Amino acid sequence: MRKSRVVFMFLDLVVSGLSQRVAGPPQGRHRAAPRHSGETRSRNPLAEVSRICSQPTAGPSRRVMAVFAVAALVFAQSAPAFAYLKFGIESSSGPLTLKWPRPVRYFVNNGSVPGVAASDLQAAVGRAFSTWQAVPTASISYQFVGLTAALPTQEDGQSTLGFDLRPDLDRVLASTDILLDNTTGEIVEADIFFNAAFPWSTAPAGEAGRYDLESIAVHEIGHLSGLGHSALGETELRADGGRRVLAAEAVMFPIAYPAGNVSARTLRADDVAGISDLYPDGGFRDATGSVSGRVTHNGVGVYGAHIVAFDPATGSLVGALSLDSQGRFAMLGLSPGPHILRVEPLDDADLGSFFDADRKIDLDFRVAFVPQLVVVPRAGDSGSVEIAVAGK
């Protein structure tokens, strides 16, 4: 079995001078993201997606993947992008989706931080795991094995969650580290550390000035399960140059709510669709539908357009990116019924957080809406929706 390691970091966003969450490829296991100062964007309906970097493993295993943007891991050029981002790798037999082949068994480190004992940590992450396991259309399950002295920074064959004091990572709230079998795409081990340099809380209603451990754990467990970030969210520029989250339509939105906020404990439609697609159960395919189509500009497919489906009956939002040269996209897990479709360029986001540096992204088009409602059939697809956008 050949193994590769991928790392995801969840950053604090109240640092002066940081205009929005930006993650760079970690060096080894820990590396703070590059600071992007001086940015003054007034609107940010999109959040930037962290990069993934495979890490060398001990023994005969070695690095087999280069640094990818998350978008590259949904197999660009080979298939349209789905609404949520699933992680994957290319193998000799074709693209492989990263997922667990069996129930996830996890340990909790027996360490503590001020205000959070080991028992509090165990209870909080237990609730976070239960949030994902409770999705009725997903089959994934998680099992707490016990407390351990092992650290979440060790490659030891077991999945461990715990605190790690990293004051040098002054914007990293938490990090998920996944070890996978690169011949099958199966996840072998996944660790999550919460940065003890930040103040934490497990209070039922949150605690002013402290980050909600359960909320951050829900996000990181999404990564542990195989999900990437969602772009569905909006922030505003703070006076100190940072950004404050106004709203997020997915717990996998990569910008953290401010300390004391507990809003991210609850999954949204995009999260549910993602985990259900990875681990379908309970009639997921039969109860939901999909929208697919193309985004074109002057008759040519748009690479990197952001498409959002809004269900006026439920208020839910699901987003997608077009990630092939034909501008194709597909949104699965949508509630049956009419939807409003909107498409926008990624002109206010850090493209390096979505795509390889040499990838040309079409930004020269205006926000557009499909002029009629798009009806999503139950257990079916809307049929190809052609969205022609105009230049700026």
C-alpha cells in the first residue's frame, strides 16, 4: 500500500491585516498561511479554499502528489464539478474519491486547555461527530474508542483529535491531517488538532471571547470525512483590515465565525448534499434531484464560474464551480422543485486558492441569472441548462 498525506488548516480571521481566509500549502505538517495584506474588497460572497499538500510518510512511502488547489481534486478536465467539493486523487486506473471504507474509529487526546477539560473535549467532538452521523441520507458512522495519550500530530495508525499548542500558527484555529491509500483512495487515518494558543469554550450557548470547539470540530470532521470547502458565504471588511462573517450557507465555508458564535454547529443543504453523495443511504438518490449544464462566454466554455442554486420554497443554497474547458457543472442533492440559478465570476477571490497557478480562469463576464426557474425533478436531472454570460 502506498500512502499520501493531505493537510487542511482552518484559520482565525480576526487578525489585523488579513482580508479573508487564505490558506497556503503547509510545509511538513504545520505552516501558517501567507498573509495577504492591503486588500480592500468590499464584497466577498465567495471564500477562498485552502490548498491541499501531500506530505511524505515514514518508511517506503513517499510523496506522490504535488500541491493542488482543492478545485483540482474534483478531477478537472475529466468531469463537471459538483456542488460541494469532494477530495480525490488521480491513479493509474483513473480518478479516485477519498472516503472511508468502514466506520470511522477515533480517539480523543487526554490533554486539556483552560476552560476545556479532556471530558469536555470528548463531549464536544462527540456531538460534532453525531451531527454528521445524524444526516438521514448518509451512511457514514463514527465510533469513539477512548481517551489516549497519543498526540494528533503522530502517524500511528489511529485517528486522534486533541489540542496542540502552536503559538507560531497565529491564524490557524485547527488542522485536519489525512493519511490515504493512494492506490484505492481509501482514508487510512485522520487527525485533527485544535490550536491551544486560542481560547476555547464548550458552553452550550457559546462564550464571549472564546471559540466554540463544537463548531470548529463540525467543520474539521467534514474534512476528516472527505469533504472540501464550500464557497457559500459572505463577509464584510473590518476596520482593522480583517473580515467578519455575515452569513454562511455551509459549515464547510472556510471562514470561521467570530469567537463566541455557535452558528456553525448546524449543517446546511450544501453540507448534507456533500456527505450524502460521498456515503449515500436512506433514499438519497431517489429523494433528491440534480441540475447540470454549461456556462459559456461568447460560445466558449467558462472555466471557474461559480454557480448557485436557490430554492425559494426552502431558502436553501447549493453552489458549484465549472471545472472543465467546456464550462460544465452538475449540482446533486437538490430538493425537488423550482430553483433560481445564478452565475458569477471569481473576480473577488484569490484564484491561487482555487486553481493551479498556471490555470487560466475566465473572469471577464457579468453576474447572470437563468431567466426562468429551473425545475429539479425527483430522482432525476433538470436536463442541460445552458447559461450564456456577457462580457463586462
